[in-house]
Amino acid sequence: MTISKGPQAFPRSEYLRRLAAVKSEMARRGVETLVVSFDRNMNYLAGYTARTAYVPQGLVVSMRQDEPTIILRLMDTYAAHYQTFLVREHVIGYPEALIGNAERDGYDAIIDFLQETGAASAGLGLELANLPPSAVDKFKARLPNINIADFSNVVTWIRTEKSDLEIAYMKEAAAITDAGIRRAAEVIRPGVWEADAAAEIVAALMRGTNGKHGTSVANFWMNTSPRIGASHFTWSEDVFREGSQINLEIAGVRHNYTVPISRTFSIGKPSERLRRVHEAQVNALDAALSVVSPGRTCHEVAEVIYGTLAKHGVEKESRCGYAIGIDWLESTASIRTGDMTQLKPNMTFHLHLGNWLDEDFGVMVSESIRVTESGVEVLTGTPRQLFEL
Amino acid sequence: MTISKGPQAFPRSEYLRRLAAVKSEMARRGVETLVVSFDRNMNYLAGYTARTAYVPQGLVVSMRQDEPTIILRLMDTYAAHYQTFLVREHVIGYPEALIGNAERDGYDAIIDFLQETGAASAGLGLELANLPPSAVDKFKARLPNINIADFSNVVTWIRTEKSDLEIAYMKEAAAITDAGIRRAAEVIRPGVWEADAAAEIVAALMRGTNGKHGTSVANFWMNTSPRIGASHFTWSEDVFREGSQINLEIAGVRHNYTVPISRTFSIGKPSERLRRVHEAQVNALDAALSVVSPGRTCHEVAEVIYGTLAKHGVEKESRCGYAIGIDWLESTASIRTGDMTQLKPNMTFHLHLGNWLDEDFGVMVSESIRVTESGVEVLTGTPRQLFEL
């Protein structure tokens, strides 16, 4: 039997709006057909979220057609029928014989499709940064007379300005993020295994809140003394101890829209150094929030943060945030010196005050924000504080 | 302050043994220096598990030196000091200015290192399949007189034969996998939200068992009616219902060693079709286990499975399994027709009987196995059955 369409995360009109923005870029760059291979961009343009990017796949956007065509491993086409807005004829499966096959793979199926439909005779866009070099070679060898334009990050840039529908999911995700921090404050205690506390926090993020479940498990960073100078560890095989510091960075997720937060926890009285750096960070975050508004640049926001930290005698080398949306990070605008991206309404960022000041010392506090028509909205409701447990 | 070394997953001798195998391949291929950029291979050769592969990074293996050199974003070097066996001088950080920089990035830092140490004058190995095309172009442009050899998948192939130390972690992971299935059988009930059950199962996998915690969260696949013809969904925003079928594929993890299992659950009496296909699959799995032994080929095992299924009138298009180890799948040997890889002791596989027979019908049962000196060992202890709840 054929599978029916399941509940859709967004109405068809939302996808068509996004596709119109992409097609406008295609027209500008003289591209008639675009192969989107970055899974987050496929998610954005078609609603496909199954985790199948470990095999070749692509979404073919044509100037000649309203709806794109998704090309997947055959066994994954059922997921696409169920969850994307695409009509059945626009979901194409390639056979299992192309899996683990050194000669012909899923990229050949995509190229076959381009050849059969004559789709790319007037310019082909590829997300080169998301293709293995061997695939790029195949496109060039098998489509020798076609002009290839690099579309790396073009769709990702279109994603930066969210629709109100996307913002609604991000607010639901933010409420889940808050629930995760609340749970963390309950379960982080001396003598508790880090893994057990992490399990409770992740479970809270999955269960969700307000009748809205978490829809996937995001990254989970938990760096406990003596690993608080590092930033990308998860839990260790140890227990929490009296006097330990915990740097926690978690995120709630709704339909892949991910809203991160960082908070620092201290079991017992925090050290003077921790208090001082944390206060500097909160002040810098407050100062940043007071300047975020449409027309300002990422650079200006970063300068306010670096300036405020400097007044407190705190240095920071790393950037102060990045665009967020589908699957945490968007590789587009950064809150950093020299990034002249202008803020626009419904851009969303993780403003991240992470200071890893020593190999064995670091402090974190952050907010996920939305740029509004006139200023800024913090998406989460968690207090901007150092948690003393 | 500098951070001390933390607990090591493996002794130095284990890493040197793995590196010796890699160097033997380098010698065979006339390569003096190898840049390992695939994060799972960096994990294998140095013990680095922090999740930082979203920025450029590499492990430089030189024929001239016992220990490799790891090159990371500066903020991630603390993690490397803490958790790898490398001496401090072999952990190199590149500055934050190379993050989100279109001109110069972390690959330039790696190339700088190669130039400064004159490391690659006699042949450079690159894992081309794991590098973006722009990085490959950089290596070629900045090292124009150097012979580049493609090392894609070479280290991954070396990983296929596990040491006894690796097998010990896989057995710990397998016990956690079993705990996950036990929890699933307790919490999957009509009226329970899929997300809530998934949270309980993931929490069980994180807490671990026998005093050994799960060390990270693996993929979690849960396909419930009517999505049981698909294979790569997670939980949905629905409740389980009387008569629902649940295809669950989960894995326990110890130090990134991942041991997956698939089981099918039926709430209430299973349909005749489900029973029949499941029985065929169990018979095929039993038949496969009876032939796995050193010297046999993946092809032979697959043929036994396809043959047994055919006797039951069940067709299967997809492969019947794949090599496993660090982070679930190793892209090397597959249990498929035509894969003439010879089985050797301590190779490990996920023998996966997944039959997605219709868009709305599929059944799963699997075992993670180790090839022994004389036959096979199933790593998990979960009964090979259809779970009726």
C-alpha cells in the first residue's frame, strides 16, 4: 500500500515562499537548476527531516517547476512521501545497488535525472562545500557542457530571516530549553553521576513542555571541573563534587529548530574569579541586548560585548555568537569583529558569552534571541544568572 | 594553569599499535605524511572524541615520528590535552581568526604546519572523501610539488579488525543496548506519548548498566505505525495505540564504540503477515550466525540470508548488515552480494534483517556480532523475538 501524507510541519505556501527566494537567487546567478545536497537546506525547502544524509541525496530545484524533486535512497522515499509537501511524482528513489558501490552511487542517480530531464542546460547550481570531491568530479565529467555555479551557503543565507511560523517553533523550542535548565538545577548535586544527571536533562528536553514534545536530541555539552576550560565535551564517567563548576550548553528542538542556552552552575559557593568573570559576561550580554535592533551590524554588537568585557578586565578571543535555526548553527552571520551583516527582523542568534580563559577555567552564559521590528526579544525565560546549587 | 591528562580510554601502546598499522599502509603507498581529517579516524588514532568536526581539524601522522600531531581550533586544544595520549608539543591550536573566515581557515593552519616541518616532501596522504573540495584545492595549490595520495577509507579499513580492548568496550556497550530494549518493553504502552517513551529509553542508554555509563547518545530510530515502512524516523508527536507496531533501532555506546540492535514491538496481537515475515527474518539471522566464521566472505553470509528469506517467500533488496565500531557504521565491509571481504577474528558487524516491504509495512530484527577464532559471538543478550506488549 502507498503511505499517506503525515502531519506537515509547515503549510505548502511556506515552502513555496522559501523556494521563491531561492529561485530569485538562481535567476540572479543565471542558474536554471539547483541541486541542494546540504541536508538542512533540503529540510528547509521540502520539510524532509529523516536522518539519511550519510548516503548521497539531493533536492533538485528547477526554474521550470513550482515544486522541487527529491532524490533519495529508495528505502528513504517512504519517509519523504510521508513528511514532505511534495507530490508523489517528485519523490524519486535510487536502487540499493548504488549503496556502497565504488563505481556508481546516488550522485549518479541525480546526474541521470538531470540528463533525462535536460534540466541543467542553462546553468547548474551545486552546493560544492557539501559535496565530496569525487561527486563534484562526477558532475563535471558527466555534464561537461554545463556551466556550474557554486551555491554553497546561498540557501543557508536565505534561512537567516525567519518567518513567523518558524519563530513560533523556536519559541516552543525555547520553552523546552528552559525546562532542561530547570531540570539541570534539580539534578546536579554532589555525589550524583554526571551521566545520570545528563540522562535526566536530555529526557526533559525530549519530553518537552506545554504539550509540545522535543522532536530530536540536540548536541549536549556538559563540561565539569577540571574540564571547564574545554567547551565541547559531554558528561564524564565521574560524579559531581562539592566545589565543582559545571558549564552546561543545551538546546530544545521543535521540528529541527534548535534554541540553545549556556549557563554556569556552581556546587557550593563560587570562587571570586568565577563570580567576577560571570558578572562581566552578564553585563556584556545586557549591553549587547540593549543595542540589537534592525540596521545594526553583527560587528557593532560584538564591539559592545568586547568593550564591556574589557571594562571588567576580561578578554575574549572567540566570537560572541552565531545565527541559529535548523539544527543549531547556521554558518552565515557571526557576532564578531568585522562581520558587517546588518541585523533584520526575525534574524535569530545565539549570543554566546563563553570565556575559556585558561586550560582549566572557563565560564559561560548566553541567550538565544530574535531581532524584532524595533529591538530584540530573548526567546528563553531562564534567569540570566550563575546557578549556585 | 595547564590541564592535566584525564583518564585515557586506551593505553598508549594501543594507539601506537594502531599507528603502526597505518604507517605500514603509508609505507606501502609511498606516503611520508598523512593528514587524517575524518573525526572517527582521529578518535581511533589519538583518543580525541570532542565533537568539534564542524570546524577544520586534522591529525598529522608522520613516518618520522612515533606520535602524531593534532591540529585543532585553539579552544579545542584543552580537550585534546585532557583526553588524548599526545604530549603537549603535539597538540597545536589555530587562532579564532580562522573561524568563519573565507580567505584562511583551519586547513591553512594544517598546510602551514606541513610547510614549516617540511613534513610532506616525500608524499602526502589525504582523506579526500572527508575534505570539502575547497580544502583539497588549497592543499594542491599551496603544496604544488607534492604527490598527493588518496587515503579515503584507508584508516577506516584498518579499524575493521578490533583489538581485545575494543571488544571489551563493545561488550559493555552491548549490555547497555540490552538495558535500552528492556526499558522499551516496559514503557511502550497504548496511550503513552512516543516522545515520553523515547525519553525513557534514551535515558536508560545514557545511565548505562553494570556501573558502566553510556558515554554519548547514538542515533535513535523509532518508526511506529503508519510509518513502519520507513527506516530513518525518530519518534513522532503521537501516542502509541492498541494494534500499533513499533520498529526500534537503538544502540549503547562506550567511548564511542556503538553496538546497535533492532527489534520489532507489537502492541496487542501481531498480524499474520508480521508474524510470518518476522519468523523468516529470525530464521535467516540464525542461518547467517551458523555460517559466520573466519575465512568466509560477507557475500556468503548475505547469500545464506537471502536464500533463507526466499524459502519463506520474503524478498529483501537492501544489504544485510555492515561493519560497526566507532560511531555506529564503518563504511567498509557490507553483508551484501558481491562483497568478497573475508571475515577475520574480531571483525564486528551489525547483521540487520530489515525488510521494508511496502511503503506502510516493514519488520526489523538484528544482532551485533563479533567474528571469533572459530565462529561467531552475539554481543547482546536480548532475546531474538518479536516483542508482544
